[in-house]
Amino acid sequence: MENLLEVKGLRTEFMTEEGPACAVDNVSFVIGKGETVGLVGESGCGKSVTALSIMRLISDPPGRITAGSVLLDGRDLLALSPKEMRGVRGNDISIVFQEPLSSLNPVFTCGEQIREAISLHQGLGRKDSRAKAVEMLRLVRIPDPEKRYSDYPHQMSGGMRQRVMIAMALSCQPRLLIADEPSTALDVSVQAQIMELLLDLREEMEMSVLLITHDLSVVAQMVERVMVMYAGVIVEDASVSDLFSRPEHPYTEGLMASIPRLDVDVERLDVIPGRVPDPLRMPAGCRFSDRCPKRIDRCLLEEPPMFDTGGGHLARCWLSAPTP
Amino acid sequence: MVGYFIRRFLQSLLLIWIVLTITFFLMHLAPGDPMARYDHPDISPETVRMMREQLGLDRPVLEQYFRWAGSFVTGDFGTSLRYNRPVGELLKVAIPNTLRLTVASLFLYMVIGIMLGMVSAARRYSVFDRMTTVISLFLYSVPSFWLALMLILFFSLKLGVLPSSHIQSLDVSGLSGLQLFADRISHLILPAFVLGVASAAGLARYMRGSMIDVLKEDYIRTARAKGLPEGRVLMKHAFRNAAIPIVTIMGLSLPFLLGGAVIVEKIFSWPGMGGLMVDAIYTRDYPVVLAINFVVAVMVILGNLLADTGYALLDPRIRSGRRGR
Amino acid sequence: MKDENRNNDSLRNDSLNDDSLKDKSLINESLIGGTSLWSSGWSRFRRNRAGMAGAVIVLCLYMIALLAPVISPCDPVQHGDLPAMRHNPPSVAHPLGTDKFGRDVMSRVFYGSRISLTVSLLAVVIAVVIGALVGAVAGYSGGIVDAVIMRTVDALMAIPRIFLLLTCIALFSRSILLIIVLLGATSWMGTARLVRGQILSLRNKDFIIAAESLGAGSRRIIFRHLLPNTMTVMIISATLRIGGIILIEAALSFLGLGVPPPTASWGQMVFEGRDVLLGAWWISTFPGIAIIATVIGYNLLGEGLKESFDPVQFS
């Protein structure tokens, strides 16, 4: 499979009163053409910052991308001029945010907000871009799209708003869609519908998807490959079946143990003890070392590199180190 | 939307009625007989008696109130004691002049206040932003009469480029239409600047704060994620939202503009309501004083009604009758 | 449809959260009012450079007013030798020049600070007292009393303050006491609104309900329980209002309708220099700068206090 997106050594820092805090550190991964990849981790682990860094939407100040490259079809997005980058946003790469309530501008109609992106990137006139926007509303299965075009965000339900966000993101046939917790803020029943919609549209539009979520169970149904993120670094990267059948990193095991399972009778959910480390006071060795049940001495001293445990299954853990 | 407008309209009517009542009480608040103040050798007892009758002061208070309120509402404000002419006639000249000044000031106020605020917000903590903050603080604290004198000293007396008083040159007979227009504009510049720019300092601070709040919103990130140029993000997506509270602020600033007009008109010998008011105070010309109070209050209330309508038009959440977050 | 309901709920929750936030800050700032919270406010204020600058300016002005007889080079009212002393430009003997009666402008500016500072301070006290009483009564009574009071406040706020003041001045004969009372009596509306809002949020607090159930009368509840808890807010709003009162007092004096002569007041001094602007610019310029300095001082101080003690209430 050909690579669409290649992230290498990405590092994003935020200035705080106590000095720079590194939210994303040395993150590298690839997304193939047409591939759907999940990025999983607890809130605050750097998933969203990774997504915003790819889009170069980190607000500066306080944030700044200090190292790395983001190659889209071999073109380094971090080296583009602001103007060139605007041509990529919404056109080659689109993003759907978590909060459909606050992510739509309350003073413009939903249709206008979609139309704006279309006319910007495709140079269509008002009439043509409007027709296209209505088409997009139809595509995301909003009933009566002609009429709903003129609705304001507050006149729509949460699920409908998220459909509008998706329509906006897909309006220019992007090659990569980043979905940042697209269903988290919604009702459980609506969540499933939105996920199903994304799944269908992905097939239809032949795009790559980076699905960001804190919920491993969502990932299992949606994606082909999963990256697990912890405290700003990727700790495991594997195909879904590999990950679920033989998790390498103790953190991944902990995450899996905390998924409620219907088929196994468990007394209680295993929740990982401890807290995510403060980005200003990272442990010297492995970042998970202070919570890890399988910690060895080396973990406290030295940060492990990514080890290939076979078949492209990567893990950042000394226990996965190949025995010499 | 229609319901909202009707409700606001009725509220405004209620306010106007209360102002009318307050004005009536102001007249009766002063100790003793209101007419005792005209106990003056130049005014004959006959005149006083006629005035008393004209003002209806010989009738029961309640009847006085209704008669008086009725005549006020129909635009009959009585007769000026000083000019011995109907107050309505004096106002007919003064109101358009005051409006010309306040509208020009309001324009300066809006344009300067909004632009400074937006640029400050977009370039937060820049040199420009800090400069604007300092200048705003200064203008906010400067007495308008002093600012006016300093500008007159500099632009009229030292440089001689702008006229220091009156609405137009004394002799305008030889001027063409365009020249007359230019002449009037040149007379308008200094007073409108004093009145508008000093208040614009406050508006700029509000606008800056409002823009900074809006720029933190998720939908601004969405607009950027769409690939919109920063200018469009600011001017279209941020501005429309930031302007909503600003419309209310503009309505609320009307009393300050009209109040400031009192001083500015006096200094620049501008023949408007403010100057008329001050002269009426010196000569204790009561009917004029009360009429001007009433007219100014009505202007403020109607201005606020206008601002609220603008608010509703800008905010679709109110327009569709449901208050959003 | 189900979704729609959920949104409404979340909206309601948001507003609840807002309220509880406001309440929390109230508790922080006033209900407990413990020394630690006060001292944390003070330490925040000490680190607020603009606020400290304002405090220093205001303090200096009060020193000048207090020490005016000591630091003034000349008598502020005594006429100089005319015509030799008339309209002398700034010199070593008269650092800010002399006016048309040969009086020393610097001495007059020093003495003028007494008028501005006393008048504005007393007026703001009157304004805050009236505003607090009116606001407390409106907020505590609720219903029709509240409606009548608040609509009257709205109507009074629709008449620009200077018009209201001028009208009252025309009704009565002029004196310094009258000016103070009138300035206070026309500046209380904002405070009334603020206090009413505070009272409304305090009204249903447990300790008020407890006091009521113990049979405390409404006067006792207002004075012993409600008003003390709005002190912080009142002091800050008073400080922020002083600048405006100084400006309007100066404007009245400038119009010749303020404190009657021969007392030196800054606004009147600006007026006296008006006709000789080109020849003797110093007469108008320096009192004006004094006014600006005072107003800037109070505004900086007020903003500083607001940011340090009550960042939420005034947002």
C-alpha cells in the first residue's frame, strides 16, 4: 500500500508559566492510501494536538511545532507557506471536531458554512456551490436538505450538527479525513449512526481516515490499524487483530482490561491506577513507568525506543525488546 | 422576532412615560411655588399670572399632570421664558443640529472604536495593542472640554486650518453647493472628533475583549480548518459574532454622546440642544430645560430600541425566538 | 426529537453551571470573607503593576491636597501685582505661570485638588449609599416593588447625567454642598443595579433562609446579612465611578455651574484660560492635566482592585 501521510519525529510544545511543556514528542507514523487508522489514548495524551499539528492549527502562541515533518504525498506540510497550507486545509485534509455544538458558527446558516468551503477551494459561483452544498447535506443523510440548508446551527439537534460538520469536511473530497472524537459529545444512539455514516462515506469516497478516540471498543469495529498514545508519545502501533490478540505494551493491556465486555463475566472493570504524568515533569525513563505493573529497573532509567515485534507490530517497551 | 420587537417597543413606551412623569416631578420638586423663581423686577405680576395659567399651576396637581403630559406627548412644550417663543420652534432648529453632530460623532465612534479594537485583538500584546491601550486610557480620562480647547489651540489658533466655532462660516452667500458642504464639514471635524473619539476609546476596549473571546471559540478553529484566509476568518466569522454585544454597547453609549454634546456644543458655539440647554440653565428657562430633558431621553430610549433590533437581526438565535446559550 | 430534548437539557445545565460559578465566586469573595481570601486579593493587587501605579497616583494627590498650604509657593486667591504679574509664562518663581489676576497657577492647581478630591469622594459615598439601599430594597422585595424601582432606574439612566444635573442645579440655588449632593444623587443608578443583582443571587442562600425562619425582620436581613456581603463589589464599583464624577464636576465648573468662586476648582481654571488660549496656554493646560492624572489614577486603581479581588463579577 502506498503511503498518503507520513509523520516523522513530530514535536509540539506549549509555553506555560513554568516553561515549555511538550504535548507531542517524537511522534512518527504513516497512513496508507485508503487506510483507516485509529489513534487511541486517554484525554490529554496528545491525540488532538497531533491532529491539529498535522493541520497546522496549533495556536501560536502558546503552541509551536518545534521539530519533525508531515509529508502528504511526499510534500512537507510544515515547510509550506501559510497561503499554500490554506490550500491544503479543507481541501486535501479535513477535520471533524468533537463538539458539534460549538464548532459551527452560530450566526451563519449550516448550508452557508458548507458552501463557503466549496466556493473557496473549487472556485464555484454562488449558485453552483450552493447546489453542491445541498448535495453534501443529502450525502450525509440529512432529510429535506434543500430546506435544512437555511437552518442555523441552533435549530438542529446534536447529531444533525455533526452531520453538517462531516458534510463540510467532505465537501472538497479530501484525501485524508481526521475525525477527532466525532461521536463522543453525542447521545449513545446517535453515536452509532454517526460512526456508521463515517464508515460508509469512507468507502464511497475512497479516502484515508485518522480516527481519534479514547474508546478502544469503537476502534475495533472501525479501523484497520491502531496507534496507542500515552503522554505525548506513541507506545504501540499494530493492526487491529494483532493488537487485540497480543497487546505488547502494558498500557495497551490496561486500556483493554478497562473495556466492559459482555461475553466475559467480570466482577469489576480494571482501571489503570495512577495518573497521566505532568508534561512539565516527565519521568526520566519510560513515561508509563510510574503506573506500570510490569516495570523493571531499566524502565526508570532509559526511555525505550520503538521495537518491531514482527509483522509491523511496533511497541515502545523494554519488555518487547528482541532478545539478543 | 415580531413578538420580541413588540415587547421591546412596549417597554420603550413605558420608559418614556416614566421619564415624562419624572420630568413633571422635577418641576414640582423644587421648594415652594415654581413660579416664585420668576419673582423678578423685569417680569410683571401680570406675566407671572399668565404663565401660571398657561402652565396650569392654578389647578389640582393630578389635573396638571394629565394636561401637561398630554401637551408634551403632542409636541407642545410650552413657551420659552427667555425668547418668548414656543419651545417647539426652538427645538425644531436645535434638534437637527445636534443630530448632525451626534451622528457624525457616532460614525467616528463606531469606525474608530471597532477598527482599533479588532486590530488590537488580532495583534494581541503587539506594540500597536499596547499603544492603543495607553491611548484609550488617556482618552477615557480626558475631560472633553479640555481636549476641545487643546485642539482649538493647535488646529485653529496655531495652525489656522480648522474653524473653532459655529456650524458654518458667517458669510456663506457666495459659496456654491459643494463649497458650502466643505465649509460645513470643516466646521464639523473638531467637535465631532472631540465627541466621538473620546468615547471610541471605551468601545475599542469592549471590541478588543469581545473579539478575543470570540477568537477562542471552536467555530473559529473550524473556519481556519476549512482553509479560509485569516482576513476572512476575522472579518466574517469573528466579526459577526463579536459585533453582537457591541451593538448593545453602542446603544448604551448614546446618553454619553448626547451628554457630551452639551459641553462640546457650548465650546464650539454649536447651535444645538446642548447649547440651548446650558443657556436655559443660566436664565432658568424652565420649559426649555424640561422639554430638552424629555426629548433627549426619548432619543436615548429610541436609540436603545434600535440597538436591540440590530442585536436581534445580527443574532439568529434571538431572531428565531429561541435564546441560545 | 429525543436529541432535541437532550440539547435543551444541556442548555439548562449550562445556565445552572453559570449560576453556581457565580455563587462560588461570591462565597470566595465575600461570604466567608476570611483573612486568607482578603490577603490573597491584596497580594494579587500588589503584583498588579497598573493598579499599584493608580494607588500611588491617588495617594500622591491626597498628599498634595493635604499639604497644599505647605507646598504651594503662593496664595491661591490673593491677586498679584497687576499688570506686571498678569499672564506670566512659566518661570522659576511661577513654575506653571500666572493667570489674569496674577495668581500662581501651580498654587491654584494644588488647592484645586482639594475640591476635586473632596467633592468626588463625598459624592461617590452618597451615590453608593443610595444605590445600595435602592438596590437592596428592590432585590429583596422583588415583585411589583422591584419592577417599579428598576424601571425608574432605567428611565433615569436614559436621561444623560449632565442633563439631569443641570436641571437640578437650575431648580436650586448653587452651593458646594448642593453640588456634592446632586452629583451623588445622579450617580447611584449603576450601583443600584449591581447591588440588586448581588442581592438576588444571595437571596436564596441557606443562611438568609435560616435568618428568615428565625424571624429576623426584613430590615435586619438587609442590613445585617445582605448588604455586608456586597461590600467588595460596592467598594470596587465606587472606585471605578469616582473618575466619572471628577470629570462631570469639572465639566460643571467649566460651564460656570459648579462650585461657586472664588474657590479654585480645576474645571473653572480651564474655563478662565479659555479666552487667552493662544497668549497664555498654561492657564488652561495645567489644570486639565491635573484632572487627567486624577481620573487615570482612580481608573487604574479601580481596574486593579477589580482584577485582584473580584475577577468574575465584573466580567
